[in-house]
Amino acid sequence: MTTKRQRISLIYMMKKILLLLCAILPAVAGAQTFETRYERSVHDLMKDVGQRFGVKFKFDSNVDTVGKRLPYADFRVRPYSLEMTLDNICKYYDWNWWKQNGNLYKIKLYEYPRRHEQEGKMMLDWLSSLYSNKEQWEARRDTLRKEVRQRLELDAFLDSCVVTKDKKGNLERPVILSKIRKHDGYTTQNICIELTPGQHLFGTIYAPAKKVSKFPSHLGGGRGGSPSGEGRVGFPLIACPDGHWPYRYRKDEQQRLGTLARMGAVCVDFDLYGWGESEKEVGEAAHHTSRAHVYQAACGYILLDWMLTHRKDIDPKRVGVMGGSGGGTHTVLLSLLDERVTASAPVVHLASHFDGGCPCESGKPVQLAAGGTCEAELAAVMAPKPMLIVSDGGDWTSTVPTLEFPYLQRIYGFYGAKDNVRNVHLPNERHDFKENKRQAVYDFFIDVFGLDRTMLDESKIEIEPDDALKSLYK
């Protein structure tokens, strides 16, 4: 028999066990309580969010939801805002969300160079508050030029480049030029410059077949910075940084540069770091490094310098830069770094909410210059010189007509030169450098550099095989 004391003790123990089970069972059953931090499976939560807002989610391959449980899950849901709900969920895991077509949303890992469109607007509004006249803008511009160059570490890189002495004792960069190949109205010639020991710049020069001549006074008047006046001698020069499309040997790049050369401009492009011939020297992985950012910037800078110094058929008052996608990033960068540039044409690139998704575009923290900046402000450094922005409706440049272009017009307005910046927007096109984009570029350089429109005929361009455009590794 048990005593009264033992019975009381047993009842007390049973109560303790019952209380413990009450604390444990909700967690076992998945109940949401304070003790369990209201945790829920991320998979189930996102399913509920999708049903609540009538949307679907696609998870990027590197976003893993398996076994993940989110604390205070339902408290992160904002019934009045899908975007705020997604922010609250994604930021816990360092994810981000991106609206796709229709009702589809993609969940990706956080990307430091990519932001939402409304963040681009907030950035431009903040930047615009920093300057209200030409003097304030130019103080900011000078700071940007200085700090971008420092953050890029361009001067340290240039100091590390190879130089030799010519017969007269002058310092020179080691250069290999191929034989000139003749085509219908233009020529091509490969150029190879050793930059750092064992690593080279690889490019091709497209030049008019005709001899350089005096330009009549009605050509070259252009907008804001192009030369004018009878008797000027020399072809305009256009440097063409390449984008991430398959190599610079592709058909549309040969068409574009060959056509501009037929119309009277000397053009030069170059391989991306770790692409084309450069890949043979450093490997493909080298492209996805911060070194690629400074290397490609230096390629454009050194090419301009070499062309202006060594070719006697170049007009130093007409120097352009033009490139698409990642080449647009380097078009903006080279236009900022080198004040000899007099006209700029970034194509399917410019956005206030995207800095370029490859380390070759954003590996060095240039967007942190001057307390924070973006591509639109870096492009504005060109003001009041002529600039063309080509955008489309199928990529991040869809905001240009409503965000970036009005911002640029305001900066150009400080100089009374709003017409010197223009935007060709193609709302039904996607991210490429097809016919309409090339036509926009032709029209721009015909206008500002006085090129010969009668020579505009892409069918006359001979598409050379890849090996013909290579210098060392065929």
C-alpha cells in the first residue's frame, strides 16, 4: 500500500510530466507558439504566400529550401504587400526576389550589383538632391573621376605594365601588328599589346580604305564637342569594348565595326579578359575576378592612348567609345576615365539599379565612390559631350525613358545642352545588338562625327573566320 505522502508525491510528478508534455507536444506537432518561435517550413509558407497573392515562385538552382524553417514565419507576411512580404522572408536567408513575366517571381541569392527599379529611382532622387547647378555638379564630377580611378586601382595597374625602349630611347609598349587585310571600302588589322608580363591585349583595327583627307566644313559640326572648320585632317576614332556575347569575332560585331569604318571611322575592339585569345593565357575562370575589371578598363585606356599616339590618320578631337551590355559598362567607365573621349554610346546597359552582374564590370567597388553612385551618374560625367543611350523593353534598361534619361537630361541642362544626350528606346526588343541597335549607333556617329551615310551597307562587310582576327593563338 502506498501512503498518503507517496500518493501526493506521485500526483505531483504526474503533473510535472503533463506540463512537460504540453511544452513538447506543440513542437512535435509543428504548432506555432511563442516557444517554437512560430516556425514554419519555408516550402509551406511560400506555397501559402503564392495562394494568397495569386502568384507563382521559381527558385534559382543555388537557392536551397530543403529542411529550412523560418521563425516568426506568418508574422513576416504583409497582407497588403507581396513585395514587403517577400523582402521579410528573403532577407532572413540573404535571398532576393525578382518579378518575371506575368505572375511569376524568381527567388535568387542576394546580388550586390543588382537592385529593384524603385531603389534606382530613390538613388537618382538622392543624387539629384546633391547638385542643383553646374558648379555643384562639376565639384561632384571631379570627385567621382578621382575616386573611381582610385577604387579601380588603375594607376597601380598601369605602373605594372610592360614598357620597352625604342631606338631613340623612348618608352614604348611591345606591340605586334598583323598585315593589313583589304575589304570593300575598309581594312582590318590585328593588334596585340603586351600589358603585363605574358598577358596581352588582343584586338582588331577596322579602318577606312580611303586615304585620310581634309573634311569639308559642313561635316564634323556635330553636337557639343565635335570639331568644325574646313581643313581638319583625320578620321574619327571609336574604341569598342566588347560585351558578353560569344567573342568579338561574331558576325554582328564585324558588321558594326566594318560599317563604321566604311563610313569613315577608325574602330578598334579587344578581347575580354579570359575570353578569346586571352583565355589561352589566363584561363576562363580569370574573367570572373576583380582583376578582369581593371584589366579591361586598362585595355580601353591603353588602346586609345596607342591609337592617338601612333596613328597619324586620327583626329584627336573626334574620339568615341561604343559598346553593348558589359561593353556598355566599359564604355561608361572609359568615358569617365579618359577626358579625350568626345562622344559615348553605351548600348543595352545603362540603369540606375544595375551595375553589371559580372566581376569584370563590378569587381572593383567603383559604385562606392563619392559616398555612393550608380551607372547613370557615372555616365553623366560625359556632359555636355554627345551621348547616346540605347535601351529596350526586354532587360534592365526598360526604365531608361522614365528614370535614367530624364536624370541625364537634367545634368545636360546645367550646360544648356539637353539635346546632346539622346535615347533610342526599343520597347519590343530584348538584350542584343541586332539591326535596330546598330542603326541607332550609325545614326549617332553620322551626326556627331560627320560620317558618310552613303557608305552604310552591312551587306558589303566580309565576315572573316575567327582565326583571321587572332594574333598569337590560332
